[in-house]
Amino acid sequence: MAEHLIKVPDLGEGIAEVELVAWHVAPGDRVKEDQGLADVMTDKANVEIPSPVAGTVVALGGEVGQVMAVGATLIRIEVEGEARGAKRGAAAKAAASAVTAPPAPAAPVVATAPLAPSASPPDERPIASPAVRRRAWELGIDLATVRASGPGDRILQADLDAAPKPAQPSTAPVAAAPRSAAAPAADRSIPVIGVRRKIAQRMQESKRRIPHYSYVEEVDVTEIEALRARLNERHGAARPHLTLLPFLVRALVLALGEHGRVNATFDDEAGVITEHGAVHLGIATQTEAGLMVPVLRDAAAHDLWSAAAEITRLADAARAGRIVRAELSGSTITLTSLGALGGIASTPVINMPEVAIVGVNRIVQRPVWRDGGVVPRRLMNLSSSFDHRVVDGAVAAAFVQALRGRLESPAQLFID
């Protein structure tokens, strides 16, 4: 019998500490080699820590929400033969419960007692990513009942789609209770951990250190929306479907070529502004874990369809929890859009150390006076924020007007 210590690994990029955001095992569980043990959060992304050995979990080294230094003990595993492991499993679980109290894998809360036994045997615990576990929990699906199709018997999102869904409660109308008799909903405490903590820290730091100002301009997107519809109709499924985003990418690249101060980052501690030659465009993406900003590398190298395909790939990877750290860093300017929920105007927060962010509001059809008469036009606001230490108001206005001109006259998108 031997005890194996698994430490917080060095994840590179100068990372000295990580936040523990989820446990996938509890004391007394049997684990297989390469089975996921825990998720940790760096400044860039979630990382799943696998087990290098098979054995029985003796103790966990921290609680969800705890910040741990690289090299600290993450978990202790007893490595032994099958027979002896089965005999000592219960004792290990009881002895370790005082070390830490892990939460249920799918819920981001700090528990105060060990996990209840799984529906399946401990050494047959289903293998799945955090995103899959979270979705299964939301759907009410027991992962032990799902047929795995991924490598190493890993359950994929597609496996959840194919799994039988639990029966839903009846939707038949029932008599409403008198309003006075209804009990108020209980308060719910939500620990700010993982991606949500990182978002909170970055947004607070950005607003504290950057003197923001916003500039809102109306854009007539009638012509570009008509062009988009024609291109989608012409190419059908033969090419990626075009939303407005690829057109915005192209317009941004061209406008930034004329206003390089906007495509910049500012190291305010060193007092150095870096104007970037390439446009690495961050695309703000809402996921179940919180807001992420995947990066469209070298946006100028993409045509409309390759930009559409890459934006879709990055967004899908972020929402499925498959995004890697390199795809979440290095942006030089950010584009944010809530689509139909985008409102008429917004004041987006800059993704520090960038100096600008462009926000896209929803498209509405309104009557417009044009050529001596009232005609229906499709209109949209661009709400952009800038770092006033770096980007003067006149520069910001000129940049947005250059962007507007290309969106209102789509032919300019294809003329360098």
C-alpha cells in the first residue's frame, strides 16, 4: 500500500496560483487513471486535473472557492490492489471527512459534509467534463444511465442529447392559491467563485483603473442586411451561415487600419501604449459558466465565411467547456453583442488592457425620411467605450464614423 500525493500542477504562462472551482470525487471514491479529479481556474480558463494513478481517494486538499498555490497538495490517493482497496474504502472516507468537505460536482457551492454515495459503484463513476456534468444536472439526467461515446468512455454533449429525458412535471392548470397564502421564496446564497469571480475582479479593476467614456452612433444596416440575406440564399448549406458579425469583423479591420490608436493595449504601470499591427478580435461570449472572450486571431486574414466558421467554432468550444487558454488571450480589441436582447444603447466595460470595446445593439425597423419621402429602414446603434487616457474623443468619433460608413455602404468592405 502506498499513498500518492497529487499537487497543483504548473500550468505555464507564469501562473503561480489557481482557484479550486469543482471537485469530481469525494473521500473514499475509487478513481481510474486519467479520470478527472477537480477543476481549477486560472486567469484564462478552467482546467481539469486528471489522476495519474488508479486508487482510492484518501483526502482532498482544499475547498471549492479556495485559492491554491502551484505545488500545494491537491489530493491524496491510496494506491493499492483491488481487494485491499475495497476493504479500506469506508475507513479512508471516514478518516478524510475532516480534511475538507467537497460540494456536489455540478453545483458551485461549498458543502459542509461529504458527498452522498453515487448511484453507480464508486469505481464506475461516469467520466465527463464540467460542462457536461452541469448540463446533465440541469436536465435531471443521471450520468450513470448515459451511454458514453467519447474516448476513454467519456460522456459527450451529444450523448446527453441522445439520452432518454426524465419525465417532466404535468403542465395541467391548477387552481391558484390566494396571494396572501403564498410563502415567499427562500433566500439563496451564491458563492462568487470560478469564472464569476474572475469576471467580477476584471470588471472591477477595469472600471477602477480606466476612465471610460462611451460614444453611441446610429447605423443604417438595410443594405448590408439585404446583402447578407442574398449571400446566404445563394450559397445555402455549401458555406457557413452569415450573421452580421462577419461583416462587422471586416468593417472593424478596415476602420482600425485607419485608426491604429484604437487597436492598442495600455500597460499603465509601465506607461507604455502598444499599437498592434494585427487585429486579434475578442468576441464576448455568454456561457453557462459566465462571460468568456474567445479571440479571433488575425481577423484581417479571414473572409466573411472563414470568419463566420471560426466565430462559431470558438463560441461552441467556450460554451461546451472545450476552449483552451491560448484561445482566450491576446486580444487587441473586443466586440460584444447581445443580438436581439441588445437594447437601444449600452455602455460596455473595456476588456483591460485594451483601450476600446465596440458594442452592437439590436436591429429595429423604423420610418426614415429619405429622398423626399418616408421609407422603412433597418437601424442599429453601435455603443462603444474608450480609454480616455489613450483615445481622445475626436479619434474615437472618427473611428466609429469610419466603421459606420463601411457598414452603410457594404461595397466598401471589399475595397482596401
